[in-house]
Amino acid sequence: MGIELPSLNFGALLPVIIVILTSVMVLIFDLALSDKRPLGWISFVGLMFAGGAGWIQQSMEGFDPAFQNMAITDGYTHFFNLIFVVGAGLSVLVALGYLGKKGLQGGEYYAMLLLATSGMMIMAAGTDLMIIFLGLELMSISLYVLAAINRYSRASLEAGIKYFLLGAFASAFFLYGIALIYGASGSTNLNGIGEGLKAVPKGYEALPLFGLGLLIIGFSFKIAAVPFHWWTPDVYHGAPTSVTAFMSVGAKAAGFAALIRVLTVSFGFDGSMFADNWHVAVATLAVLTMTLGNLTALAQNDVKRMLAYSSIAHAGYVLVGVVTGTEQGISAALFYLMAYAFMNIGAFAVISVLEQQDAIGTNLEEYAGLAGHHRVLAMLMAIFMLSLMGFPMLGGFWGKVYVFLAAIEAGWIVLAIIAVLNSGIAAYYYLRVIVHMYMSPVSDQSHAINLNSAMQVALGLAAFGTILLGVMPARIMDLAASSGLFG
Amino acid sequence: MEHIPTTWYLLLAAILFSIGAGGVLIRRNTLVIFMCVEMMMNAANLTFVAFAREFGSTTGQVFVFMVMTVAAVEVAIGLAILVELYRHVKSVNIDSFDSLKG
């Protein structure tokens, strides 16, 4: 009598496997090489291969669920894999240009970055809360290490411990939420939960509803939504800038990837009280997140910290797309995350060029008259700031337009108005940076700026992506719309 | 032998979870906060096992093994960061980790 082996369908998860193998390779080569920079290039090439594998998968027919219904490779997974490859690839280039200056160049940095990327990909592909939890932890634990990787800097270690404590706290909420949902529906599979919840008798909805609330709290920590955002400014400020760039884009996108899939697949079915409840809850989160993020950002004089608050506000805009729960709204949120990956990493790359030592050189004063002594860098920063602000013909603009239109079409008019008002407020602090760069006299302490080749490539690609998404948004929007989450 | 109803286990888990969450918010010693987070995770584990027994399914039990592994990894990383930070600050009180403000 033979044992029938379950079909695992490794092919469906090829990009994840490539990323993990690359990180193992980086660790092995780390032992042999004394110059660590090639490790960064190996990581970059590995990520490109993962992106290529995703590209090939996309052209193929649909995939069967992998690992016994634990993960699925659909258009949605493809799109998020693309975001993660873009985010991680740009971050590797930024790190290559930045770590040397800090004396942090090492194999473990790139290995951890790749492991975090694989965790993000697993979160986007997971169709079972068990896998989503494991992906979340793989990503988070790697990011704790990355945030604290500069162990000679007190700020970096403090950022690491704060991120760790609040991340673990959030994971516990997330886990308890899963346990309660499992108790109510008898399953941890997303489709199984949806089926199980339909059978919950009237009057017994409190248990799954409480579980859903805890789950949303857990995700809110990861995407830095108000009121679960307190860790964000400190962690983004204290962590090495190349890590902040990666964290602000990748972890946020991964949190949204899993959040959207869970909400629409398990709790999205029509006419249920769950759908009504999470729509209201997420709308509240969106309003709080946008408003508080923007208002606090106004008061910041440190550009790195200001961008931390701005990243909170951007999570609010994406949440507006999620609230709708319609295909249009979700595609808009996906597009927004893609545009955000380019412009935000670009902005942090400029900061990392200007930064000198520990959190010095990130003050707004340092940007005074930057246009006078480094025209190209000032122009790039201006592009990223304008795109984050939502200036027409740049990527960030179309992200906002798509999200707001989707909200209006789905009947969330008040929410859309609040969002538009918020992007008006935000214009002030983004323009302030540009005004400082172009209209203030050059500051005395301006120092030589050296841009190495990796940083030049990173800045170039980020600016190219930002402009490309602004000039021809339709192509990426089609890709996002074909994500197939709605069958 | 007397049969203990599942509700009791769930109630105990809820109490443990609340104590853990309260501890994280109130206690100032980082090591105690680690322990409180562990308690929250174990409360979730107890819930999983109680439901798994109720349903007669293994999913919940398998989940617990995953959680225990993850919790161990998490503590290893957390303690490593804390040891490094201790070299700078000479304290494990979270109120002394205050160099980031704004």
C-alpha cells in the first residue's frame, strides 16, 4: 500500500523560493568575502530573478492553490510581488549607497532584508490565517533586526526595541483574533471562515465580531494606522534611513495585502453584519489616520520624522480605497501602494544622502539652499515631494485620484471630501521642503555630497517610476484591476 | 470523572490575555513586558487548544506549535536587542529609552 503524497505545487510560489534561496546564498558568500558590497548586488540580482519569475507566472494560466490550500498565486499575488520586488530592489540599492558611510556594510543586512521580503510575499499569497501569521512574523522579526542593526547607535537600538515590543504586542492581538475566529467558524482557511460564518446563528455574532476587531487592530499596527501608530515616528526616525525606506513601503504594503484579502474573502459576503461593521470600522480608522498623520506632520522640523508622519497619512488614503470594498476601490489602493513605493523610497534615498551621523543632517535647516550646490539632488527631492503631495502628472496624483473617485462612486462622499481636504493640508509641509531647498540662502554648514553609483541608480529608478506612473497610469491600473480578487 | 466545559477554558484564556495586555501597558521593566506578551500569546494558544478539542479537529493544535516556535524566535531576537541596548543605557526600564523625541 503506497502513501499518496500531497501535491505541494512549488511552482506557484517560485518568487518566494528564489528570494529565500538568495538570502541563504548571501549568508554563505558572507563567510568568504571580505568586501561586502557584492552581496548587495547578489541580492539585487536575486530580486530581479524573483520579479522575472513573477512575470513568467503572470503570462501563464491560473495556478492551483499551493500547499493544500494554504497559498494561492493569482493576479493579486502577482501585483503585490511586483510591489515587494520594486521596494526591496530599490532598498538594496539605497543600502549599497548608504551603509558604507555608516560602516554597516554586512551580509546579515541583505539576508534579513531578503527574508523580510519573502515574508511579505507569503503574506500576500496566503489564503490561510496560519500562513498569513507566519508570513507576518517572518517579515516582522527580520525588520526588528534591521531596525536595530546599527548596534553602535543608541537611536537605532531604541528604534529596534520599540518596534519589537509593539510588534510583538500587536502579534498577540492578531493571534487571539485568529483564535476567536477559528472558534466561531471552525476553520483558519479564508474561504472556510467565510463559509463557517454564514452558518453562525443570529445573536451569536459577538465572538467572530470581537475576533475580527482584534485582527483589524493587529493589522493596524503593521500599517501604522491611528490610534495604533505611536511606534511609527520613533522607529522610522531611529532606524538607519535605508531600513526606514524599506520598512515604510514594504511592511505597509504587506499589511494591506493580507488585510484586504482577509476582509474581502472571509468577511466580504453581502448582507452580513460583518461586512457592515468592518466598513464602518475601517472608515473611522481612515479618517483618524489621515487627519492626525497630516496635522502632526505640520509641526515637524526634522524631515525624516516628517516623512514618518506623512507615511501614516498615506496609510489613511489607502484605507479610503479599502473601505469601499469594491473592485474599483481595491485596485485604486493597489495602484496607490505601487506609486508610494517609488516616491517614498526616493524621498528617503535623498535623506540618506544628506544624512551625516546619527540622525544628524535630517533637519529641515540642512536643506536650505540645496538647489544652489546640488541641483540634481534638489530636483529629485522636489519630484518626490510633489508626488507625495499629489501634484498632477506624477504617480502620487493618480493614486489619490483613483482612490477618491472610487470612494465617491461607492457612496462614501463625506470620506472622499475629508480625504481631499487632508491632501490640501499636506501640501503645506511638502512644499515647505521645496521652498527651503530653492528659496533659502545656502546654509554655512553645507558639506560635500558624494553620490556613489548604486545611489545614483536608486534615485534614477525611483524618479523614473514616479514619473512613469504619472504619465501612463492606465497600464499599471489595468494590471491592478486584473488582480482577480473578485473572481 | 467530571467533565470541564470548554467555556471555562475560554474564560481562563480571556482573563490571562487581559492580564497580559494590562501588564504590557502598565509595567516599565522590559523583561516583564516580554513575559506579559508571552502570556498573551499563551492565552491565544489555550483558546486554540480548547476549540480544537471542542471541534475534534487538529488545525488548532497545529497552530499552537507554530505559535510556540514563533514566540521562541521572537524572544531570542528581543533579548538580543535588549542586551545590546543595555550596553548603551545600563537600564532595562523602558522609560530610560527616550533619546527619540519629537
